[in-house]
Amino acid sequence: MPELPEVEVVRRGLERWVSGRVVACAEVFHPRAIRRHAPGAAEFASRLKGRVVGPAQRRGKYLWLPLDGSEAVLAHLGMSGQLLVVESGSAPERHLRVRIGFTDGGPDLRFVDQRTFGHVLVTSMGRSGGRRVPEPITHIAADPFEDHFDEDLFVHRLRARQTEIKRALLDQSLISGVGNIYADEALWRAGLHGARSTGSLTRPRVAALLAAAREVMTDALAEGGTSFDSLYVNVNGESGYFDRSLAVYGRRDLPCRRCGTPIVRESFMNRSSYSCPRCQPHPARDAA
Ligand SMILES: [Zn+2]
């Protein structure tokens, strides 16, 4: 599944290749891809036609292309979605769901999604977190890279939440864009077990954890620094697209990069959590 750094790479690609162009046509090849666009495929297409696309924006793992300021095309890549910039007229991709063509005859924007968990829609804009964002995502908190991210408010709300710290990191109403992988990496860097209660953390520890989350994602972005000189906006949900150099995630039984203790895997909300039992002592076991 694409995480924030991958989505940011797509955003930069879209900004480079799609910004300022005028939509000539939009075609929908699979209704599931626009299931959140209630008025349907014909309305989706007619609403896009003739619109000028603004610079791509992102909050967490959501991307949008502003349309003349008043509306936007909002996209979520889901598990396997890709937004590709492809030579106009070239053969359709196997899992092509939506194609947007432009009046300049240049490359298309194509939404390709094998598993169809992703979606796109045209929506009006709302406000949230000091910023204009598409209406359907106004309830989602700012991500830690946004200019308007309010760090004091985040620390305060997190400590008041009375939950486990990893759950809080994944809670999109507190902070967006931190997925399972980078939550584990940030917790390892901060030396915290994900089961620690938020109320037990001091403000400086929460601030350090937030800094760690920013760091791991910034590092991932630097590593995945794709060149946009080629035509394709590279992104997909295949893990391994980014050459992630991870410290704990997926490293069960391998030595901790800090202390050499074997990394442990625990199940967590139908997924997995990885941690170092020495650098990140479990709160219950610690107390026992
Ligand atoms: Zn360790």
C-alpha cells in the first residue's frame, strides 16, 4: 500500500506534468473507481471537461487536483492505485479505470488500479486545519508536513486521548498520513513501545515521536527521490517500489540496528507491529 512518501512522489509528478493543462475529456472504464462520485460517470466527465487543472495538493494519503479554484479532483490510491502520465493514444493499461485527456494533445492522466480499492471523484472544496481541502476530507487531520500542522494542539489532543500510542498515530482524526510501516519506524526511533498509553507520555516525548515520524518519512522520500525527466509519474501500491531501508518493520528475528536484540512481531489490529524488546520495552511486561 502506498504510504505518505510514495503519495508525495506522485504529487510532485502530477505538479510537473499536469498542472496548468485544460481537460478535453474524461472516460470512466470501471464504475467502482468513481463509486464515491454519486452523480455517476457521465456527470463526472461533463464536470471535468474544459476545466483548468491547478497544482496537485496532498493531505496524508489523499491527493487532489484543484479545478479553477472552486472544485477538485480528489484521488485515493487505495491498495494498488496508480496515477500515470502516459502518451495520449497509447494502448490502455490492463487495469485502466479512468482516463483524462487534455486539449493540448499531450500525455493523458490515467488512473490504473488492479484491486479497485482506490477511487477518484470531483468535489467541492471545504476548510479544515487552516487550509482549503476537498469537502470529503475536511474531517481528516493535517499531516505532519503541512504548513498549518499545529504541533501543540496535536500533542495536547494525543495525550488526552487515553489510548495506545500506536493507535493514536494511526488515528486520522489526530494526524493523517502515518501508516503502519512508518508508525513502527517512528516508535523504534523514539524508543517507545506502541502499546504505551498516550497519557503516560510527557510532552517532550510526544514531540520527539512526532519528530521521528517526520524524519523517517523524509528519509524515505529522499531515497525514493524519483526523477521526473521521464514521462511516467511513477507510483504504485507494490511494496518495494520504494527501496525502503527499514529498521524494524518486516524484520522479525533480525538483529535490532541499534542494540542487536532480535526484533519481535506482534499482531495489531489485523496487521503486524514490529519492535525491539530492548529499545522499546513493553509497558505491561515492564511493570510486571
Ligand atoms: Zn534495540
